[in-house]
Amino acid sequence: MTPRSGPMVRLEQVIVRLGGKAVLDGTSLSISPGSLTMLVGASGCGKTTLLRLIADLIGCQAGRVERHFERAGMVFQEHRLLPWRTARENVAVGALQSVPSTTARRALSEELLAACGLVAEDFAKYPQQLSGGMRARVAIARALAAEPTLLLLDEPFNGLDVARRLAMQSLIRSLVDDRGITAVFVTHDLAEAARIADTVLVMAPRGGRIVHRTDLAISVEERDPGFVQAEIARLQAHPAISAALENIGLPF
Amino acid sequence: MRKDIARHHAEVLPAPRLFWACIGFGVFGLLWAWGSTQLGPIALPSPLETAEALVALIADGRAIAALGDTGGRVLAAFTIAMTLGGGLGLAAGLVPPLRHAVGPLVTTLLAVPPIAWIVLALLWFGTGGVAVVFTVLVALLPIPFVAAVQGVLTVDPNLLEMGRAYRLSLRQRLREIILPHVLSCLLPAAVTAFGIAWKVTVMAELLGARDGIGSGLADARANLDTAESFAWIILVVGAFLPIEAAIIRPFYRRLEAWRRTDESSDQRAEL
């Protein structure tokens, strides 16, 4: 797929009110095609709302939203797998719109589950029988089954141990690099951002505005632990982030 | 850990639960036998006289015929009620104006005792199977209706949003998200409805049919044959349990296979 030249998503002075409260109050951002953008910010700062707005699950009361993507695949924080469907069937749900044939959907689901690191014996298991990491992989496979040009991930690795988290980060990075997918990834973890992001956007603790943007020019392969630590320190030293850290106590 | 606890319980209890159940029934049988010696066979026939009456009912073919009649009516009314009530409940759950229009009506119907319905059914349809099936059907309808409405209203909104995120059509959302959840609410209602269907059918037959177990009970009462009345009652209870175990429970287990995986996930969490 040929990446488009302009931004894939552009928000200008967007206001979203939920329950009478302005969760997003004048938020602006743009997402470049083929990039991995990490959104960091305090709990309740509007990260999930921003993702839902980009996915067109909610509307805005003011401002301008431009969406230049064909299909979005969303990985929710709580994964939102159907408990009455097996891993394979859950992934197939993502392909219901793009792949009409049941047989083709099944084959695609198995291919994606394998690509996300599940073994064949897990394909027929229900979500309740899978570990948290496996459920996250199924949710990612489901998002990929939608053949998305934009992948939206809302803290999908919460609760995973360090080793699983690192493996999943590599998986997401390889999806962006190998499949040319654009990804917007919400996280609390600055290290996660420093390891795999092309762009890090920091949101204000309230009102959902982007208060800082860092473009990490160095390639992911060249980012050794020293670079990651230095980048975290650099991010933390920025006034906008240190203020956010004081308010929210990010885990560093 | 769980196995250790189970083993510990097995060591503490001198015998399985079945043993205690047999003890309970044995004591009940002894009290029954003693009561019949005190009250006489017209008021309370002995267990032996009841068993003889039951054997006679089976031997002359009346039991089998009555079971066929009653069972057919139960299944007919149950199937129609689950389909109609479940379907209407699903529609009412999805369409708020329909829910607000039909909901109070169903609540009102719930308050009408089945005995009132049998009187109306006899007036409308005369004595026979149709009156019985109608009575049972009307008595059962609110059960799946309410369960289906509740099912639709309690679907996880997060799953519905997931459906919207993946641009699922209404039909796809129904099949993948709404119906499986509604079904999980309908199945316990089906078990309840089946038990009620069995009891109301026998009652309706007693008043409004010339065949079936209820009619057999009515004949036994008219002949003051208490032993045969007892035999019919044993037949009702004895038939219900195997039918429930052979049809309803396996159906339930098959449709809810995913629920049985919860235990294995607990074990995984422990690991």
C-alpha cells in the first residue's frame, strides 16, 4: 500500500463533552501515515476518548476532524473479546466486513493468530482459557483481520509481565514496519514509548490537549537500553512532562 | 489445592450424598407406611398399595398413553412459548416503544392465575388438548419474554461498541453479540418454564381434558381411588426428572459450552 502524503488523521481544536464535562477541550493533532504514535498522559486525561473520536465511535461538539483512512482496527484496553466465541472466531469477527467467505475468514484468522504468536492448539480455546498476553494477541489479530490502514491501541498490554510486554511491543513495531500500518498507541509507560515510537505525544492531565511532541529520529533497531534511558530522562526533564508526572505519578 | 480439599471432605464424610438422600427417602417411606396404618387406605394408601396401582397403570397401557398425551402437550406449549416469548422479548428489548407497549401487558398477564386461563380456554376451545396447550402457553409466555428483554438490556455496552468499531451490521451484531448473551439469559428461564409447563399441563388436563395424566388423576379422584391418585402423582414426578435430564440439561450444556471453561481459566490464573 502506498502511504498518502498528508496526515492520516487531523484534529483541529476539537471539543468533546461527555456527561456535561469537556473531556477534550481544544485538542489538535496530526498523525503521519506509516508512523507509530504513542499518546502518554494521566488517567482520565482523555486518551481513550481521543482514540474513540479517531475511530468515529463518538462525535465532537466543536472543532474539525479529518479521517483519511479506509478502515481502522481497534485494540481495546480490556480486549473486549466475545466470551462465547473461540480465539479463531473472535478474530474472524474483525474480518466480517472485509472477507465475505467463511472459509477465507477462518484461514485468515488462523494465519493472523499464528503471526501474533499463538499456537494451533490455542485457536479453538475460549478467551477465558487464555492468559492475559494471549488475549491481547487475539485482540491484535482481530484488529488486523479488519485489514486496517490505521491501528488504534488503547493500553493493550496492561497487566502483562515485562517479558510479555517487550514481546508485544516488538510485534506492534513489526506490524508498522512490515505491513505499512499506521498505529496510534495509548500508554502509561514512557519506556514503551521510547523503545518503539516514532512520535511521542504528551497529553495535559485535564482537557486532553497535546502539550508536548517528540519525534524520535533514530531507528528502533539502534535504540539500545542507554538510548531508551536517556530518552526517558529527556522526556521527564521537559517542563510539560515533569508537571504531568507530578500530577499523575507515571511509573518511573 | 482443590483436590486436597475434596479429598479432605471425602475423608470427613462417612459416605457420599446419595447415601444420605436414600436415608431421607427411607425415613419418609417408613413415616408414610406408618401413617397409612393409622389413617386407612382411603385417606392414605400404603407404599405397597401405591406401587401395585402404579404397576397396574403401566401394565394396562394407561400410563404410557397418558405420558404420551401429557408429554406432547408440555413439549408443544413449551416450544411455542419459548419461540414466541423469546422472539417477542428480543424484539421488545431492541425496540423501546414496543417494550414500553408490551411490557406492562405482560406484567398484567403474569398476575393472571393459570386456573383462570383454563376456565377461559374451556369456554373458547371446549374440553381437549387445545384448551390445555393454550393454558400452558399463556402461563409460560411471560417467562421467556422477560428473560429475553433482560438479556437484550444487559448486553455488555463495551462489546456493542466493539461491534460498532468493526462496523458490524445489525444482523452481525445480533448473531455475534446480542443473541449469544440473550440465549444465556433464556436458558435458565427455559429450565424454569419447563418445570412450570409440566405442572400446569397436569392441572389443565385435570379440569379440561379427557386424556393425559391430569385426566387420569381426575378419574381416580372421581372413583375415590386414592392409591391410583398416588400412582399418577408418582408417574408425573418420575417422568419429569428423566425428561429434564435427557432433553433440557444436555441442550443447556451444549449451548453454554463456553461457560464450562471458566474453571480452567481459574486454574490458569492460579498457575
